[in-house]
Amino acid sequence: MSTESEITQIVSRYTRAADRRDGAAMAALFETDAVSEIYLHGLGGGDDREPLGKLTGAEQIGAAVTNAMAPHPPLGWSHHTTYDHLVSVDGDQASIDTQFITFDVVGTRKPEGGWPVGTFGAQGTIKPIESGYYRFAFRRTDGAWRIRHLDVIHDIPYVF
């Protein structure tokens, strides 16, 4: 597997851990002393941004996923998606800059008497709730890639 594929797979594990609210799986992706900084993308355009929060250490990052993210409602889920991956590798250092959209998914509960005649297809709602950029920096130590720094840059205001 290429290094670029390894890096992209870590991003996929990151999004799945966030979707499952699995802090242990999330923490395992980060170096012990990693940092994650959260920003609001500059409203005036360009690359300016407003700091919103900072998490220090894999343990704190994992705890935030477990305890600070809203639990999913019954029949609910989230899907963090990434696209337009820009990967750079330089020896034991790597980075990926990717865009993201998070979708809120809530299924409709089947009525007690069953679905009405003529009902077909997916039942529920899917709506985008977040978008922005993830900027990951990785380091390879003892043959394993870990996230050493992550900037999460939201396109719309985000409240913790």
C-alpha cells in the first residue's frame, strides 16, 4: 500500500470514529501529545480564521469525541465525508488537506401498522450540517503513521 493510501485511510478511520462517537478509536490515531485546533473560516475570504478551541493530547481528543459530541437520536447517525484530498509526503512527515461535509441522518420509525400502501424507498431525512477543511499533519514513528496535528476549519459558526 502506498503512503498516500495509508494517510487517506487514517482520515477515513478518523471520520468513522467521529461518526461512532468512539473516543478510544479516535485517540489511537493520534500521537500522545498531538494537538487539534478548531477554527471558524474567515468570513472575509482568504485563509484568515477565528480560533474556537484547542484539544491537547490523544486522551483529551478521544474524550471530546466520547463526551462532547451530541449523541445520535434513535434511528439517527452522522456521516463525516471527505473529498479533494491533497496529500504530501516527505520522509517520515506527511500531510493531507481535505474538505469535509457532515450529514445528519435520521430514519423514520416504521408505523405500528406497517408502512402505508405505496410507500417505497428510504424513509427519513439526510441533511448537511457542517462543512469546512481538515488539515492533518502526520509523523511516522516505528513504522506507524499517527496524527501529530489537526486543524478543523469550519465554514459556519460552531459552538462548543
